[in-house]
Amino acid sequence: MTKEYIITGMTCKVCLVNVKTAINSFPSIEEVGIQLDYPQANITSQGPLNLDEINLELKKLGNYIIADKDQNREAVSSNPLKREDLFPKKSISTFMPLLLIIGFISGLSVLIQFPFINFSPMLWMRHFMAGFFLSFSFFKLLNLSGFANAYCMYDIVAAKWKFWGYLYPFVELMLGILYLINIFPFYVNLFTLIILGVSSVGVIKSNRKKEQIKCACLGDVFQLPMSRVTIFEDLTMVLMALIGLFSL
């Protein structure tokens, strides 16, 4: 059966691609035709669609809602899905992948200075920042387009210039290498301060609006919700870059 639907929240071709990919992932759906103009979607399926299930998937990508063409748009907008339905309830286990990676990087940055005769906190910090950028760029590069699509949902630069989302993992990779071999420390710390400072703006704005979107810090590999943990992560790196600048 083929039926027309309304999809609210789409503003550009990137949104269109994200929504179409998500809807196509359901096995009962045979063909999807989506456009930005009304009525926006023609979907051929094996039977009636479970719109609640599809909306849960769409909400992971952004503020998208699919509804029957005959439904009133205002009724759809005034009855959004509950926040707790969009991501699992936040707990330690939710952020376990992020915490484990940070823990491994921290531990290895300590062990590098074994046998700790003249342990240097500044050297530990530089190794930590190298490991942070190298590890996080790795996860982003596993699915570059997936990261770019998620990143443009909240980053103020990527939202206007999507190419920045594709470039960002390579910038992180470059910073990781430069921290590791300790070349141009002043400029590397300054660039880190600017890049993560700007990135933090989008993260903070998203948290203040209480938007239920995916954090792209570990790329598209893990389903991490945007939260204060992301703010802390970014601002900690900003602080380390500042310390690195003033210690030179």
C-alpha cells in the first residue's frame, strides 16, 4: 500500500537524506519518496505504518515528526514524544564507552613516564591530549558521513557549513599527531583552544535547549546522548590548551 505523509522539521537536503535513510531502515517499508514540499512523503509499505516507532527513530536524528497527511500539524507539534522515550535513561552505563576510553588514555599517559622518577604533569597532559584526539578521530573516521550528519545537528559551524563536519575528524587527527611529536606547541594549543571553544558553544546551546540529539564525540559508533558530560569533556580540553599556552 502507498500513502502520503507529512514530515515536520525538515529544512534542507541534509535533513531529507537523514529522514529518508531512517525510514528506509524499517523492513516493512518497500519504497520511500521524500521532498521538502508538501505533502513531503509517499511511502509504500507492506501494511499500515507504526508511526510511533518511526518517530522514535527520527527523534534520534533531530526534531523530525512524521504524521498521516490528514492529521492537523498543530496537533502533532503540541504532542511531542516524551523526552525519556528518545534515549535510554541517563546513567553511568550510558556513558560507559566514553568513560572507558578516557580512562585508558589517562592510564597510558601515566605509564608512558614509567618508572616515574621525574614525573611531569605537563608531559602527562600533552600525552593525554594526543591520545584524546587520536582516539576520538579514529571513531569519527569509522563512519565519516554518519559523524558529519550528527555533528551538524548542534555544532554552530557545521550547521552552516556541513563540509566542516567532514573535515573535523582530520583536524583532530592532525592535532593528535602534533601533540604526540610536540611540534609547534604554541600554535597547536592555540588552535585547540579556538576549535574546541567554538565547538563548546554549540554543545552548551543544545544542552540549554534540552534538545534530545546524539552526541557525535565518538562518531556514529555509540548512541551517546548530548549531556553535561559533553560540556565537561570539551571545556576540560579547552582548559588544558590554556594551561599549555601559559606554560610555554
